[in-house]
Amino acid sequence: MGKMVNMVINNKNINAEEGMTILEAAKKNNIIIPSLCHLDCVHQFGSCRICVVEVEGAKNLQASCMVTVQEGMVVRTNSERVKKARKVLYELILSDHPKDCLNCSRNQNCELQKIGELLQVNECRFEGEKSKAMLDNSSPSIERDASKCILCRRCVTVCNEIQGVGVLNAQNRGFETYIGPAADFPLNTVNCAYCGQCTTVCPVGALKEKDSTQVVWEALFDKNKRVVIQTAPAIRAALGEEFGYEPGTLVTGKMVTALKEMGFDDVFDTNFAADLTIIEEGNEFLERVKKVFSGKKAVLPMITSCSPGWIKFVEHTFPDELDHISTCKSPHMMLGALVKSYYAEKIGIDPKDIFVVSVMPCTAKKFEITRPELKNNGYPNVDAVLTTRELAKMIKEAGIDFKSLEDSKFDNPLGLSTGAADIFAATGGVMEAALRTVYEIVTGRELPFEKLHVTPIVGLEQIKTAELKIENPIEEYAFLDGVTIKVAVTSGLAGARKLMEEVARGESPYHFIEVMGCPGGCISGGGQPRPTNDEIRVKRLQAIYKEDEGKELRKSHQNPFVLKLYEEFLKKPLGHKSHELLHTHYTKRGIYNEYIE
């Protein structure tokens, strides 16, 4: 803790740490100052001025999110002058905002609405010309409605500073200002990663995921379709928040019951395919390592391919480094491919009559399913993607009392998973799951970490690294005896850029790298419940690790249904059938989303 200063807020003597803003000091002392554009640990800009306060000795009202505390400072947060100013400021924002709250997807979950209620604004005295209205629904993942934008610039900060992509910026000046790509380019024509982090920080309905609920309802109502749904590991630790549960509450069983009540024919677990991914990806890594150590051509470091936002980012930003990416499809695409081949064959149904829905924490998955290379036998591996937020809306729309539901289990044969699959939801989880299997394959022994957790790569740091020395391997891997395997993990595209710059320069010291497109991993994906901050991330992470530790089977190569899948259908990892169904290739793209030959 740094030096403390003495100050007064609303006639209350308080101590605050030097360097804090007035807003932070007030919050720490349970004094509420309304704010709109500010976002803790993400965005500090002071554009909305809703958080203005009176500071004794200052001529003008001060934005409390920008002004730091000083020794002896006297602040009033609810004086008559402050209250009048806030109402005028709010009404001015509202004068340039649509009044279609009942039709807005953010109705009752809108920060602008909540501020209006807090300020007790029940009229809007100002009307006039509206600023630029533009609807951009060109992207398969994200929809922009400029008419609802309040110019808070949270999305600008997230896109530029947190993710390091830089697609969203303030264009023009004054009343002509709008937020978007330069020169009015639609999102599908620029190098947007579709990560959706902008949708999680937008306080209103200006940025949101492309809605897929209606197409899923239509499939459910189609008597000629067998509708199969799968859910990603991150969903079970976050869905409950949409129904009033504390962040990090596991609702796996209730979620499965809700999906069955909604009419889905099969409820499978993407975790099954996460275990499968580890088998394929682990063997791919070992194959590359064997080639390198025997003097043959192979590319290291190998980098994970589970995150479609990351894949699109690297296609744009480092198109010459695509050989470093694992050829494995992401787990939900693997499962979709298996549903329309292995499972269809097993139950005797034509794949054209199967409709696969994935519930994902990620908006980029909506783009991923449109990729032409992710089809088999002419059918897309997955037909629709719902975010966690969309699934919650559908459950409510179906009239299901979520909290009253009993627990159910996923359907088999594609519903059983190990704890290694659960931790795919967390940054570092894919790497840890891979190491649990790869180390055991190479040495015949269990990974030498407490509770199987590779502690150096657990947590929310942007870049984490670990080293694992191979000693006394089995005969097949004798060439690795004494070799130290170096791995790195990052979440968020700004961290990915740092690691990829090393790769591009030929200076990367790592053998294996995990990249997740969203900070914290899938637990804070672009489709997860709002808000998502570090406190909530930690609670979701804890839930995911609890799920892992509570399972009897915690290593992917122990999954009996995965082993049976190889025995009955795939035959062997990296075999012909696996390459046909479970692996893919990537596309070089330019900054305007154009293909590069």
C-alpha cells in the first residue's frame, strides 16, 4: 500500500491511497458515484461526465474518474449543483439515443437505463437532430448499431489496448463522430478478429453478438430435423449468472435439463471433443518433436488452434507463420464432424437431417462455422452457434424456471469427459491438459505437479511460461532424455502479438505455445454474461478447476468413450479418418480480409 492522504467526501473523513481517483476512493468507502464511460481496469477517459463532483476550490465540476485525490481535498458528490448537472448531462446523452428500449436486446440489462433510474430522470427535455445512424450486420459474429452508441469509447480501448487489434476507433469530429473502422468499412471487410470483447464492455446495445436464436428455434420446430446441441466447458461456470447465481456457480446439470426440456434430441458435451483434441494435438506435437530431433523438417513452436478469434488474428497479422499452428480443428468443430459421421452412422440417420448447435462463450465461433474449409461431405460441421447470453434468453423464452430444475447428465457416446477437458475454459488449461497426456506418453509416469496442475501457467497474467525436464523417458522417446521442454501461455491478442513477434523473428525459445483470444481464456469470452472483470474471472476459473478436481478421470487419454471412438471408427490418432474429420488448414489474409495467395 502506498502513501495515504486524508480527505473529506460528503462531510465524512476518509483515508485514500495516493494516486487513487476520487471515484475509486469513494467506491472503497461505500459512497456511490454514478458513472457511465468508466470501466475499472479497462477504460478511463472521462467523456460522459456523469461522474462529476464538486471539489472545494475548483471553479468547475470535476470528473471523479479522472481527478486524483489530494491531501485535505473536500468533495461533495450529491450537492444540488452536482445533481442538476448530472441530469442535464444524462438528458443530453438521451437526446441522441433511440427510445426503443422495449425492443432493445439490452433492455433491463443496460447501463444507460440503470443510470437513468439512479438519477431519477423521468423526462427528456432536449430533442433535435440525431447523429449518424448506421447498422452494420455484415459480420457473422458482431452487429454494430451506431444509433445507440454513446461514444464512451470503451470498445476503442479494448480493441486497441487490451486486444491490440485496432479495428474500432473514433472517426470524424464533433457531432459527426462515430465509432467504427476507418472510412465506413463494414466489419467483414477489415481485420477484425470477431473476438467480441467489444460486446462485453459496451454499456448499451451498440455492439452485440449476431443473433442466432431464431434459426435455432426454427430447427427445433422442424420435425424433419434431429437437433443436436453441445456446450463448451466455460458455459457451465457462467450461465448461472444470467439467472441470479453468484459468478462461478457450476450449473452443469441444470443446464443439461433445460436443454432437454427445450426439445433438443441429443445433448452432448464439447468436453468430449476437448479430450479428443488433446489426443490429436498431443500426438501432432510429438510427431513434430520427433522430426526436429531426427533432423527432418518440422515447424516448432507448435501453437494451439482452439480459439477462432486467435486464428483469424494470426491469419491477418502473421500470415507467413501459419505453419506453426496446430492443424487440429477446435473441439466443437470436431464434435460436429463426428455427429454428422460417426454418430449419424451409429443411429442410422442421414447427416443432412442433423442440425448441430454449439453453445459457446465466444462470438468468433459464429464466424468459424462459416469457414468453407470446415465442412465434410458437403455439410458444415456445425450449423449454428449460440453464446451463453443467447442460451439464457432462449431458456427464459421457453418459460423454464431454471433454478427449480433437477440435474441431468449429458448423453453418450459423446457426453463423457475428463477433468482435463474442463480446464480448456481457463487460460493455461489447454496446455496443462496436453502436458498431462504428453508427459505420460513420453515417460510412462504421471505429470510431477501437485494435483496435476502446472502452477506456473495457472492464473490471469498476460504471458506465463513453464519448463519441464524430461528424465528417463520410455525407449521410443529416449532422444528426449535430459531435454527441457519450454512452453508459453497467453490470453488476449495483445499477448499473442508479443509471442508471435518472437516467432516471426526466429527468436522464440518455446516448443509449445497456447493462445486464447480473450483475456483470461474462454471463461471471459465475448459471448459470456456481462460484466466480466478480474474478480468474476477468478470465480469462474475456480469453478472450472473445482470441476476438474472433482472428476475421477482427469487425463484425456483415460476417456473410455474416446478410446472406443478410435477403436470403432478413427482407428488411430493422426490417421486417415482423423485427418479427414478432425484437422484443417488456414488462410492467409490481408488487412481488408482479402485472401492472399
